[in-house]
Amino acid sequence: MPGPLSGIRIFDLSRILAGPSATQLLGDLGAEVIKIERPGQGDDTRAWGPPYLKDEAGRDTGESAYYLSCNRSKRSVTLDIAKPEGQALARRLITTSDVVIENFKSGDLARYGLDYQSLRSDFPRLVYCSITGFGQTGPYAPHAGYDILIQAMGGIMSITGAADGPPMKVGVAIVDVMCGMYASVAILAALRHRDQTGVGQFIDLALLDTQVSWLVNQGANYLISGKAPGRLGNAHPNIVPYTVMPASDGWFVLGVGNDAQYAKFCDFAGRPELATDERFRTNADRVKNRAVLYPILEEITRARPQSAWVKSLSKLGVPAGPVNSIDRVFADPQVQARGMRIEMPREGVEGDSVPLIGNPIKFSETPVEYRDPPPRLGEHTEEVLRTFLGLSAEEIAGLRARAVI
């Protein structure tokens, strides 16, 4: 069955992570994504390794795991948009497209006539999504943005890490990933508007704006109190106990969400008096007295193994879980049952398939389809130019000889 975005074509000028993660998601949902890459080099992340995908002989192919993580469900076309012929081909491909997405620095694509202002009059139905570090306006608009820079400037590093340690970034490029999610939502909303009115529009997305937006409760804590929150390690600013706890053989997460769950935990721990103690009776009391309560609870939880806490508390309805390393994540029966590891067939690589992380969206009527593995550089150039633009073999050979493709 065709995906819900079947019939939508995306001209993808993005690279690295924010844009590619958005277009991979849209591709999984059925959109046709034409990934435009520089001849010879391609997306920067192709070389961001090791690790690299192995060929049948166990040798590195030069395709990094990073690139593979966010580029399935796309066709790769190599096109030099710095050349006038490349710009002309780009415009012809845009004629057949519904969406353009790019993450060049503000103003860069105007040099090639591929910015929104240059295209809007000829393509009034076009949805054009631009992802930059700081947006199209404001004093930082001309500056380049990188995930770690934005994590620092956007505040998340100031509240991540141990209370007595240095600021800490999140372990994945979370700003890029979240910006890709916002881009996907914005593109879908703009397509809905286009279908209703016949008018496309420009989407201005900034990494910094995205980071500020998902400060969520911590940002609101500051706006309401006037006090900037600091680092609490794994603890929660508004809920106690809600953190990583030591067991006799490792660590587990305890996520008590209300006073009833706290009472159940205390009963199971053999310390029911801690639920009626005036210092800890309500969540507000526990937040106020966290420095007293946590050492008491840590002494209690160290007395039993991780599995005893996790299994028993879960049965009681008290949120608890193991702190899994990533290998254990993919070995977890729930993760396996939900299809979060997939294998995409591809000839010429080790095992004739590429292992990837699955899409978390589960539709009842239009299930996600994994149609194409991440493409090799320029794998579909001739196919796309021949099929979409009707170019002959001679014309394509000429473009290749002139290094346009």
C-alpha cells in the first residue's frame, strides 16, 4: 500500500543531520526524496567514521555509520550547483517537486539562483524549508551553526551533567535531530496549506530556536521563578525521587511520579515510615528535602540487585528500569518486538544487508515502508535525469564530461 506521502517529491539540498533526518522521515512515509550531492565528495557525513560499512570481503567501503543513519528512502543525484548548467538542471528538477529543503548559510543559495526569493515567482506552489544555525533574521543570522555550539548557546549544556562537574552536551546531536523533527512537521503543515489554498511558502527554521523551544519545563521554571536552573546530574528539578539509583550489582532508574507510587516504593523497600515522614510526605516536601532523602534511599537500594528492584517495582506500578548500554537496547525483547532494528538489502556489502534503526511510527492503515537503503554517492543520477527530465544518454554523458554531474 502506498505511504501517506506518496506522490510528494522532495528536492533535498541538505546535508549532515538536521535536514537529512527530516527527509529520511518523510521518505519513510512515502515521499520521493531526491538527495542532491556534490560530485566527488557528496554529503560530508559519508566520511565521518569509523565505523564504516564493510564490503563482502570485510573491507571498509568508506560509507560511515553516521551517513547510513539518516539517508535511507532517498535517491542520490550528484549535481554541481555552482555551474550554470547545474543550476539549470536544479530548476528543472524543482519544477517536478513539491518541496525544497536546504541547510546552506543564510543567503548562500542566492548566488546560484536557488534561494526562495529567486524561485517563488516561478514556483508559487513550492514549499521551501531552510534550516540554518540562527535563522534568517537577527544579529547572528550570517553565522554558521553546529550542534555542540547550539547546545552550549541554547542552555541545554548548563543543565546537563553532574552538579559539581562541567557543562555536558547530550550524547547524540540532539539539536540537529529535534530541528529535523520540527522541519518535518512544518513541511507537512505547509503542504496542507498549499493543498487548501494553492500557495506554497517559506519555512525559516533555526537550530538555536529549536534548542530554546525544547528547554520546555526547565525554561518555564526560569520564566516563572526568575532563577536559572543548574545541573542536577540525573535528578529531576520538579520530581523526587526521579533519578538513577545504585543497586548491589549496577544501576537502575527510579521514576516516582506521584505520592502513591512513592508510598508503594517505601513499602516494598521495607521503610514505610519514609512515606509518612513530614519531610518526605508529598512531592513538594521531597523536592525541598532532596539532599536529605537521596542518601537514605541510596543506602536502601544498594542492598538488593538491579533485577530485584526493576522486576518487583514494575509489577507494583512504580516506574523502574535498567540503565542499558546500547548493545543491550537492541537485545531488549520489547525493542525487538517493536521492529526498532531493521535490515535493508544491498548487494556488495557484508551480509548483503545494512543494519539500521527502524522508524517508531506505527500506522494502522499505511505502514511505514523501507523502500531503499541509503544510496551510494550518485547512484541514481542517470536514472533521475533520464526519467524525470527525459535526458538522453548522450546528454548525460556530456554533463558528466563537463563535471556538471
